[in-house]
Amino acid sequence: MNEKVTTPEQLAIEFLMQDLEISPEDQEWFSVLGVRAVGQTWHVVEIGVEGLPDQWVVQVYDTGECDPNYTFRTPVQATEADTGLEELPEAIAQILSAERLQQ
């Protein structure tokens, strides 16, 4: 029996990378910032870009499914959507800027 053990953190980051269409070479910019169990049936996983205050919050159920209605949180005002993005790959900067503008 050789079952693949996948943690909520792995499931959430794989889901978010696919949903945001992040290239494999840009995925290293993202990391899991926190994870907590909510009851016995799901986890909340916080994912961010190192050094920035922005977070995506993904719910991962014990079935291995991720809720497609994840949340993006940022303290950055929409008027400053491009703040702090200068050093990032263009694709990631565009995603963060777009997410910030929707807040």
C-alpha cells in the first residue's frame, strides 16, 4: 500500500498556484504562512508572498478538496495597489495588484 500523504498546506498551495496560473518557476515566491484546524472536517490555510502583508486564505476539507471561494486579504489600499511589488516577477506583481484593486 503506497498512498500519497498530502497535507492541507500542500493541497492549498497546489490549488492556489493552479487557480492563479502561477508558473512553476514563480511558485517559489509563495509560502504557507499559517494553518489551523476548524473542527474535525476542514483547515484554514494562509498563503502569502514572503515579505508582503497580502494573504490568500484557502479552506481545505478533509476530503482533500479546496473551496474555490478563497479569500484575499491585504492592508494595502487600492490606491497603492503596486506598492512593494517592484522586486517580484511581473506575473506575480500583476496578480497582487489586481487582487488589491478588488478590495
